[in-house]
Amino acid sequence: MNYPHWQLAIPGGMLIALVAVLHVFISHFAVGGGFFLVVTESLARRQKDAALLKYCRRHSVFFALLTLVAGAITGVGIWFTIGLVSPEATSTLIHTFVWAWAIEWVFFFVEIAAAIIYAKTWESLPARDHQIVGWIYFIAAWMSLFVINGILTFMLTPGRWIETQNFWDGILNPTFWPSLVARTAVSVILAGIFGYITLPRYEGREKVARWAALWMIAGMLVLPLSLWWYFTRIPQFSQLYLNGVLIGVRHAVRGGVGFTLLALVIALLCGVWKPRWMRAPVVALLVICGLGMIGAGEYLREFVRKPWVINQVVYANDLRASQVEALQTNGVIHTANFLLTDDPASAAYGENLFHLQCGSCHATGGYRGMKRRVDGWDAEFAADILQHIHMLRGTMPPYAGNEEDRKALGRYLAGLNPAWQFNITDGNRLEIGEKVFNSRCGHCHTVNGKFRPLRGVFEKQTPSQVQEMFPALGMMSNNMPNFNAPDDQAQALAYYIAHEAGKPLPQKPVPAEAPTGSPHSQLVRPAQPQPGVR
Amino acid sequence: MQTIPVPHVDPLPLPGPVWLLTALLLVVFTLHLAAMNSALGGGIWALWNYLRGRHSAHPYSRRLANELATMLPAFLAFTVTLGVAALLFVQVLFGNFLYTSSILMGILWLAVIPLVMVAYYGFYYFSFTAEQGKGIAGCVLAVSVCILLGIAFIFVNNMTLMLSPGRWLAMYRAHPNGWNLNFNDHSVLPRYLHMVNGAMVLFSAILAHLGMRKLKMDADYGRWVVQRSALAFATHTGLQFLLGMWLLLAIPREIAMVLLRDPLAGTVFGVALLSVIAAMLLILLGSLAEKPTAMVHAGFGMSLVTLFLMVCLRYLLRLAYLKPYINLGALAVRPQTGVIVLFLLLFVGGLATVGYMLWLVARSAKKRASAVAAS
């Protein structure tokens, strides 16, 4: 609310992700690849292996072209993007860690100078001096990772910094070391993967293929252990996300594991066992696996931090936690600096609120699009549910506005889709009931699933008994919106719930807990049936 | 009357004293400009000499283009690296202004990233192919240079827009998607031309300095480089005076008056004028002789001094622009002393490391030269 919101066709968070994944992919290679180059060069010189030395030289040109240009520029790209999408959070990080970044910049400067010298002086520098430059490069690159890792981990686990605001508490936070080990392992894996890009065609091919595979395997041995260590250090709400409560997280975990295992299989088969199989399409597949690993990892790292961008300080929509109360009391119109309209009664105001409050993660269509999510909502229900937005699946910040603001945004959200008109028959009742459930209840509940299951409440109820409870829903708990759907939809919904709750139980026990994403604390409360329902 | 919306400063205190953050900003920005001027000015010099050198009558042009080709990627690498540091410190001091203006022109601001990348790969392409003198090397370099000129235009727009909070709300309401440029500000065009021509001025001085080092190896070629660059330096400096006057007339009168009323700004301005005149005289006199003299080096040194003074002046004018909205002296400060000391130590260590690597390269070059001479 302090800054203007950059209105894009896609959520700003997705833009950050696109730039960040590309940068992380290349920058980790920049660390591991430097290590790979200088170790391989020493090996080649010790063994007087001309073919291996020739490979190193060729690889160093590719390495410089990729890391100096795309790696460095996408790094600046992250700066630009976070400043545009999350200026409040960026400002907090800058004010906390400007000297860390300055230190990182020193290493970056040395790294760039060393990379240029290393790639250009294969002939002109004596072997020993050339390797010294290579080691300087690697140490500077790894130290750069060391510092940035502290800032990145701070965003999820600020630790004691919340109380002390002390630099060292922030940077050496609870996940600093496990994350550093994991990132180093990833760098080593990527060094192996990218090592195949310049694989010699004839002489030395087998040796390089096996050598690069060894790097991949070594990294993959360390990675799972470090990730487990990391998992034990992250907050409880993040652990719950990773335990599979949310579909997107489940897919990302499976994707990350799948890509890693596939890369491991390729390393063993085409790297160690049959190096001649390591042809261009296989290398391309390996690179895709590497990108997939990084993509999944970054997605999860970002997702498990929701609803925060800096845990307990700034929400994912770039709103400071400390600003929420003032916004709820005074309203957005009296608080925000940059609004597109001064008329809170206008339709444009609701749209403006949508961009301000939701635009960091949601657009109207596409990925995380709101249009399909609010299909079936009327303005009253939308305004009501906004009060409880932080309760949905634990990943949403609280709604920061007064009642007038909620109504304006509710009208906008309801207007994204035409109002539902159904001709309900016996044949489509169940299908329409499911649709109504997904629209009205499914954001917070499942019937038989893992997330706040309703089975316990409705298991032995008839459709009419279920429907009798609807008018009282809003009174059952402060966290429940009023039920105001038309009668035919209520009927279909009751029929669906009774039908689903009456199904035989699945074999697997359902977990007792689910994340709630409480706005001002990290407490995770068990998903209890609403008081009064029993 | 509607108040002018300006985002509040960050609630966290500044992590270091304002004087230190300002000093670092001024130093790294000067170095960034020196590298940027080398990349842009060097690119234009390389392009001109590459095109000219296609005719056999101009072998020195061809040679110079080839030599510049090998340097251009490094120039751009250091432009980016030093630019990151400047961006870091300007965000701490003026983040609430810079973030806002960047958001207002978000699409164009972000476009800088892919544009730099294309220009950078273009420089590399040129460095690999210039010597062969065939194909599309010249076209690629021309595209890279045009891109750098475009990036400079985007930067000038943003750096002027961050000084104009009064325009922000109307611009945001007109294009909340970030398709804004600061065209309504009359100072944008002269400031842009001043920056671009300034790149030609400084790079000409750098080239004169580099040419002096070539005198030992090839006196004729070295003299040709020094005299050409000295002439260009004088011409572009003359033009820079005219553009500077245009810029002074284009900025708001009360800001321009700072140069007269504020003793510090007036002194910096006066000394900068004297130093540029000194630089011009030194480079011209030093290069006119049959064997160019060390005065060229002194002129190059004075050019760098001028650049630093102009950066300081720019900073003082920025303070004058933003005076109604921010008082840096009143900001809360909680210095992270231990980390600052660590940074300064590492900074010195980093410079020493780079120096050591360059020494390794120079030592090896010297040994090879001795070996060639001995054989």
C-alpha cells in the first residue's frame, strides 16, 4: 500500500520465479562448475592428459559465456524484479543486509575478474599460476553463495532476528547451514550435468563422461541428507505443507524427486556404464532434469514460506504485518498511497483492491487465476469469505481493509463470472452438488480428504439433515462465512455432502492436523470440527 | 489540493552512517560510469573503426577495432558488476523514490535485463569474429551499440522520474502496467545526450591513455591512436559544454540555482569545469608533439577527476530535487559496525586479490616478452 502496485497480466510472484529459477540454475553451476574446472585441470596436468586439458579449455569458454553473461545478468534481473514486485520486502532486506550484499559484491567482483582471466590465459599463464586463478575463482564464487544463502534462508527462518534485529542473528539463522550444504551439493551436481555440454567427440570422451558422472553422483549422495537436515529446521507450518497437504506442493516434491532420480539413472547408465550413450539428446534430457530439480526446489522454497515473503515481517502481497491493523481500521482508501480511483463506490476501486491485495500471487485467469476459484460466488459470500481468507489453506495473508473495502472487492470477485443458473435434476444433482461444494466449501474443507475433513460431522446424516445445518453455519464459528446460496444449490450441496460422507472410509488414516496460516503467529491448530456441529 | 504521494521510508534504521553510504555510492557509481563509458564509448569507437577499416587504406582503424573487440566484453562485465554495487547503495538511501519510479516504468525497466544480455552476447560475438572481418560482425556490434544507447535512455528516464514525485500519481493512473516514460520532463533529452556524449569524452581519454602504452611497441600506430583520440576528446568535450548548458537551462530554475547559491555545489561545479579544461589542454598538448608526452596520462587522470566531480554534482542536485520529500540527516541510523569493518577489510582484500591476478598476468607477459627478445 506504500508503493504503487505494478499491474501485470501475470502474477508478479510468477515473474520473480521465472527469473529466479533461471538464475539459480546458472549461478549454482557457476559455483560448482568453477570447482569442476580447476580440479579437472589439476588432474589433467598431473596425469599429463592433453585431451582432458583440451576439454578443460573448451569447457572454460562455455563456462565463461554462460555464467558471466546469462548468470550475472539474471542475477541483476532478480534485483530489478523483486524491486518491482515486492519493494517493501526488498527494502527490508536491503536495510538489514546491505553490508552482506556489499561483501557478496566483493566476492562477485573477484569472481568475475578471475573468470575472465582464467578463460583467457590458458596459453599465456604458467600452469601453476593458471590453477591459482582457478582456485581464486572457486573460493570467491562459493563465498558469494555463502553470503547469499544467509539472506535467502533468513526469509523463511529469521530466527532470533525477530527479537534482536541483529545482523548475525539474521544471517546465521536456523536453516543457514543445512541450506548451504544442500546448495553446495546442487552446485556439484550441476557441474557434472553441464560438464557434458562440451563433452569431447572422440579422444577423452569416456574419461570425461565418467568423471562428470562421479560429480553428479557425489552431489546426489549429499543432497538428500542435507535436505532432510533442512526439513528438520524449517517452521512447523512449512513442514506441514511439505507433508503433502497441498496439491501443488505434492506435485513439486514428486517432480523434484523424479528429476533427480532420472538424472541419477542417466549418470549411472550413460555416464559410468556406457559413456558412448551420452549423446546430445541424453545431455539435453540431463539439462532438463537439472532445470526441473532447481525449478521444483525453488518452487517449494518459495511456497513453504507462504503467506509470508519474510516470515513474520512482510506478507507475500508485500504488506507489512505491522500495517494490517491500520488498514483494517482505516480502510485502504485512507491508507494507500497509489490508488487508481478516489471513489470507493466505483467498480474500478474493487479491481484496484484486487491488484493491491491479490496481484502478487493471482491474476484473473491463467495459473492461480481467480476466475475459476470464485466461480459461483455472489458478492455477499465473497465479502464474507474475505474476512476468513487467512484460514483457507494456510497460504493466504489476512485481508487488509475495512468492511467497505471487503464489499468492494467482493463485488469485483463476484463479477468475474456470470451468476449460476441451474436446472437441477436427479441425473445432475450430484455433479452440481460437487460444483457448489468446491465453490463454497472446498477452499477450506474436504469431505473425506486430508484437509479439514467434514466426514466426522456429516457421516450419518441424510441430505435434508445436512441442509438444515446450513443457515446456522455462520454462527458456528467466527471462521465460517454465512451460507446464502439459493435453495436449489443448497439442496444439491446437501445431497453431495451426505453422499460423499456416507461412502466407505479409505484404508489410510487421515492426519489430524492441517495448516491454518494464522495471520499473526505461526501456531498450527488441529483441524477440529466446528464447535456446535457435533 | 491533493497531497503528493511519496512512499514512507523503511521503518528499519539505516545500517550505516549516511556519509559512508553516500561516499560508497559516489565512488562505485563513478567506477560504474567509467566502465559504462568504456563499453558504450568503446563500442561506438570499435564500430566506427571496424566500418572504416574495411577499406585497405585504413589499416590502423582495422587494428584498433580488433583490439577494442577483445576488450568490449570485459568492459560490459565490469559495467554490470559495478552497477550492482551502485544499485545497492542507492536503494538504501533513496529506495522509496527509486522503487516507485521503477514500478511506473516497470516493463521498460525490466526490459533492461534481456537487452543487456543480447548486447553482451553481441559483444562476445564481435570479439570472436571481428578479426576475420567478414559476415555480420559489424551488424551485430551495431545492434549491441544501439541496445546500449536504448538502455541509457531507459536509465535516464528512471533517474529523472525518481526525482519527480509530483508526476507519479497521474502517470500511475494513466499506465499502471508500467508503460511510462518521463517524456514530460524537459531535462530528459539533454541529460541523455549529456550522458552519451560524456561516454565518448571519457572513452576518448581512456583510449589516449591506452595509445600511449602502444608507442613503445609501434610508434606510428601508437601516435595515430593518441592523436585520433585526443581530437575526439576535444571535439566531444566542446559538445559536452553545449549539452551541459542545455541541461542547465532545462532543469527547474530553483534546482539550477543551487549551483550558484549552495557553496558546496558551486565549488564542485567550478572545480569540475577547471578540471575538464585542464584535461583538454593536457591531452591536446601532450598528443600534438611528434612523440606524445606523459601529459596525456595526466589529462586522462584529470578526466577521471572530472567524472568524479560530475557524479558528486549530480548527487547534490538530486538532494536539491528531493529536498521537500526527504532529509537524509534525519533518518534513524543503527550502524552494523562489525560488519562494516568486515566489508572494508574484504574490499581491500578483494582489490588485492584482483591486483595479484593481474600481476600474475603481467609477470607472465613480461617473461614472454623477454624470451622473445632473447631469441
